[in-house]
Amino acid sequence: MKAMIFAAGLGTRLGELTKIKPKALVEINGIPLLEIAIRRLVYFGFTDIIINVYHFADQIIEFVSNYIGTARLSVSDERSLLLDTGGGLYKASWFFDLDEDFLIYNTDILSNLNLLELYKNHIKNKSLATLSVRNRITSRYLLFDENNLLCGWKNKKTKDEIITRNSVIKNPFAFSGIQIVNPSIFKIHQPESNTAFSITNLYLELSKQNDIKACIDSSSYWSDVGKPEELELASKNMDLYLLGDE
């Protein structure tokens, strides 16, 4: 099975740590975030992986060149233009098979979610995309109806709201940065090449006429290690999310 790891971000919230290296190679107890993500993907059967790069891209490319694990790693190079998550996905569209759904994983997410169960849930529901979401406090929520179909978005701080379906909003959830996508997405939406846009905005637009479904993540551990204090906490909880050597 194929997967994409988003690793092109600047990682500005990590301050000094990302002034000399990409966020994906920031380490927790000596192990780069990228390696942690790869281990999880391989464990659940996602062994063909593409990684997008921009910030200190040469360092990630070197990591890929020196990688000796069981995954087959490829690189999507965005050094000419940082494309955000949606644009980054489309730049890498050549990598995916037309008949196989694939996983997308944010490199700064630590989780013990069962990725294979998420994949099976997606296949069963036959949705265009399945978004792993959690019931946690955040400023921005995805909104879902009684069938857990995406129908909007809300920013609790600014009160901004986007409604995409004429349905009763039942559930606000926080996106977990993990998702399964059907490759037909590349036919349904065809942006101009090398266009930067958010994958969240893409899902909202597509949800007007397509099923984008929530899969509620009730696993015991999830963390966005975008800040130094979150990295520190994660270093004390590695037994909850770190899998063994490949």
C-alpha cells in the first residue's frame, strides 16, 4: 500500500530547532520524527512512501538516500515553490495508483492509531476521503452531520464559519492530520499545476458533492509536536507510540 508523508513545512513554531534542520528531522530521544512516521506506516503495511520536501530539503533527501529499512521511499521536491498540503498532494499525484486508495500522514503527528483499521473503515464506507478526527479542544473544527459526513468548518476564535452541505450539524471534531484518500480525487478536482492550497480547503470544497467522512479516533495517544514543550512531553511517552525497529 502507498502513503504520503507531509514533511515540507517550515516548522516555525519549533523556533531554534528548525533553523538548522527540517521539522521532519527534529529528534525525540535521538529518533527523527520522519523515522517515527515511517516505522508506523511500515508496521501497518504502507511500505511504498513518498515524502514531500522544501525546508532544508537536501537533508531529507540525504536521509532517504541513506535509509536502509524495508520501506520504498520516494521524494516529491517542492524547493521551487512551497505548495501547502493540497498543492503538495497534487504535485505527488504521479506516485499513486489509479485503483488503490492511499494514506496521508503529517510528519509532526505522533499517534498510536491503528492505521490499518482506518484504511479498512475507509474502504468499507467507499468515501472519497476518510479523515481521522478526535474529540479534543482546538480553535478550528471540522463539522460533520449525523452520518459523519463533512459539512463545514468553524474557527471558534474568529467565529468564521463555512457550511458546505444543507444538513444538520451534529459533530464538531478536530482533524488529526491522518487521512485515507481515493485516487479519483485527482480527476474530480484538477487545479493548475504548482498551485499552493490547503488540503482542508480542498476537502471542504469537495464535500459539497462528495462524501468526505469522519473516522473518530479514540486511541489512547495523539500529539502534534509543533512546539518545543510538546516535544518534551512526547519524549516521556515514547512507549505509547514508538514501534520497534523495522
